Amino acid sequence: MKLILIGPPGSGKGTQARLLSKKLKIPHISTGDILREVVKNKTQLGQEAQAYMEKGELVPDNVIIEIIKERVSRPDCEKGYIFDGFPRTLTQAQMLDKIFKEKNKELDLVIQFKISDESLTKRLSGRLICSKCGADYNLYFKPPRVGDICDRCGGKLLPRQDDKKNVVINRLKVFKNQTKPLVNYYQKQAKIKDIDADKKSENLNQELLQLIDAEVNPNGLPEKQSFPAESAEE
Ligand code: ADP
Ligand code: ZN
């Protein structure tokens, strides 16, 4: 199962991708997370990437493509994966199609997260991340049990560098201009489905699983009970 989650920053893609990854037992590939790791290492590439990320601009396509190529060639990706935050430009989407072609594989589904501007603002301004384990919290929707301490590992929770107001505004603009056109691209391939991302996390997760299930099993019947092909026609 090869999935892409598309949606504006703050639409909850990351949270959902992590949940889906556990349930479907395929890796969650977030280019944002990978880049934040690269930045921590303070290599030249890390410093270059950081400069873009701090402004809310996109890291150049060639860097991203290299990261993805390396990542999907690892053995844990054999049964599929969930892309979160990739592709983000038309060039990235075209490169991904090329990779699929070369490997004789096919994309299964793109899910578009749709959300109101109001929820988006709350989600972004309330976001906190554990400086140790990367777990994410939200002051409005998913507050930590104690102060600014991670429930899981006791690490200190911090806002993300790029969640500052002017950077958020830029990230939303970049999404609209560079990533939104991908919806059209995948509509042409008839691979995209929308989801209302204003919902609570658990409900959203249920709905996502149903969407994915319907894709894998379009008859809407559990496999064992499926009728023979001729009588299953409607
Ligand atoms: P969000 O979707 O919440 O803005 P991400 O964690 O996905 O955040 O990405 C953070 C930053 O990392 C982006 O603003 C961008 O600078 C960079 N980035 C992540 N994925 C990509 C990508 N596919 N192409 C270019 N830049 C990316
Ligand atoms: Zn933690």
C-alpha cells in the first residue's frame, strides 16, 4: 500500500500518518522529520536545508528527491509506505512517478486533508514538540499531562522553530502556490480522495482506515465473504 497524504501545514497529516503506520504496519515517511534530523547533524546539507525551513520556504527538489530515493530503497519499504509532506511540488510528483515506473510499482491512493482556516490557526499556534523523542502535542487539542513535559519520555516540549507567526503565514502561502496544484495532478490520475480534517483525531483515523479499506477491497465486503465475480456485480 503506497499512500500520499496531502494537506496544509497543521492539518494533522503527521499525527494521522503515525497512527496509520502502526495499524497498517508500513513505514511513515515524513520529509519534514527527515530534514529536521539532517539539520540536527549540522552538516553542510543540514545548514542549507535549515536556511529554507526557517523561512518556511521549500528545500530544493533535488535534495528531496535524493532523500526519498534513499529512503524507499530500504527493506522496510517493500510492502509500502505512507508519505507525509511529500511530494510538495509538481517536479517532486513527476520524479516520484518516474521512481514508481522504474520499480514497476504503482501509487495506490492520495488523501487530501481539507480543513477550515480557523482550525488551522489553532492547530499551528498550539503545537508543541518533544525535544527528545519528537512526540507532538497541542495546547488546545492534545495538551501534555504536566506543564511542558513530554508524557512519554519526560523531555522538554518546545514550539517548532517554523511555527512562528510570519513563518506560518509563509508556509501556508507556499502550500497554496506550490503544493495545491498537485491535487489537480492526482485528480487526473483518478487517485485522490478528500477527507474532512476538522474532525477529532480518533474519528479522522477511523474514517481514513475506511477510505483505505474501500480502496483495497472495493466491493465493500470482507474478503472471505466475497461472492464469486459474476454474482458480485451490482
Ligand atoms: P508542515 O507540513 O507542517 O509545514 P513539515 O514538517 O512537513 O511541515 O515540513 C517542514 C519544512 O520542511 C517545510 O516548511 C519545508 O521547508 C521542508 N520540507 C518538508 N518536506 C519538503 C518537501 N517535500 N519539499 C521541500 N521542502 C520540504
Ligand atoms: Zn518525549
